[in-house]
Amino acid sequence: MRHPATRTLACMATAAALATAGCADMSERQRGTAQGAAVGAVAGALLGAATGGKAGTGAVVGGALGAVAGNLWSKRQEDRRVALEQATRGTGVEVSRTADNQLKLNIPADVSFDSDSAAIRPGMRSVLDPFAAELRGDAGARVRIVGHTDSTGTTALNEPLSMARANSVRDYLMSRGVPGSQLQAMGRGEREPLADNGSEAGRAQNRRVEIFLREPGA
């Protein structure tokens, strides 16, 4: 016969697997809470059993803590994601949640900048305007803007170009009322490609601007 603690751990592991499997129909926020609770429950049960405590009690405590940790993706961030996804639909802009609970906008070259230029294209304004509106009044939000190029041209040209593009986005957001203290701009040149630079399609994917929005504590 298996030890009670062993049976409890087996049950917790099964619950974790079921919670993760059941996440498909949940919102991003609900998914984070469920997964955090499941992982926390298993970790708490293991810790309780290993230290001579009750596995069941450890599971309850671990589950509660895990739920909090898994829910760092706040309702505000989820609302932003949905609003920006709707505002940018059909533009080619990708709106997503990162593994570390940041809101990410991936803005491709055909929306953002002309070749060898750091001047924001008109189509990009329709993306940045709703993003700026989401930031106004949220003094705690922090934004990182990262410019990228393809491998065409030299590093000596690509590095400053990617930085200039990130600065253009930062300056535009500031012109729309976002405090500069909340914005960080950086350029990566051709160092972080998404696709093979050997094809035009790949180079087009690599010419992009990424915007990351983080909340305090995330």
C-alpha cells in the first residue's frame, strides 16, 4: 500500500496536469492563475512531505502562493492586450504576452519605417496612438522599445539605424503625452533576427520594432 503522502503527491501531480490541460478555454489571466496554483500546489506538497509536514497542507499553501505568482498578468494588462489586438487588426502587428508577463507589440517593417529611414510611417501612427492612450494615466507602467534591422549593410550602419528607429518611437509616444521617464529605447541592429536573412521574406521579418510594456512587480 502506498504511503498517504505519496498518494497525495500523485493526486497533486494529476491535478496540475488537468489544470494545465484545461487552460485552453481560459483567458490569459485565468490561465496564469490556474497554472500558478497547480504548480504551487505540487511544489508545496513536495516541500511539506520532504520536511516532515503534511503534504496536503503544503499543497494548499503552495497553491495559494502559486495562484498569486501566476496572476502577475493583471486584468489591466489583459484588457490592454485585447484593446490593442482589436486596434491593430489587419495591420500585421502582433500583440502578445511574453513568458515574463510583459505586453509585446511586434511592428513589422511594412508598417513602421521605409528602408534606411528612421521616420515613422503614417500607418505606424495608427498603432502608436492607441498604445499611448493605454499608457496615459498609468505612472507605474514601463516601456522598452527595441529597434532591429536585417543583415543588409554594415554593422556600422545598422546599429545606429536601429537605435534611431527606437528613438523615433519613443519621441512619438512622448509627443502623445507619455512621460519620457517611462520609456527606454535601444537598438539591436541585425543581432537578433527572427528569420533567415538569406531571403527577402526573412529580411522583412527581421526589420522590425518591438515594444514591451511591463507593470511594477511583473
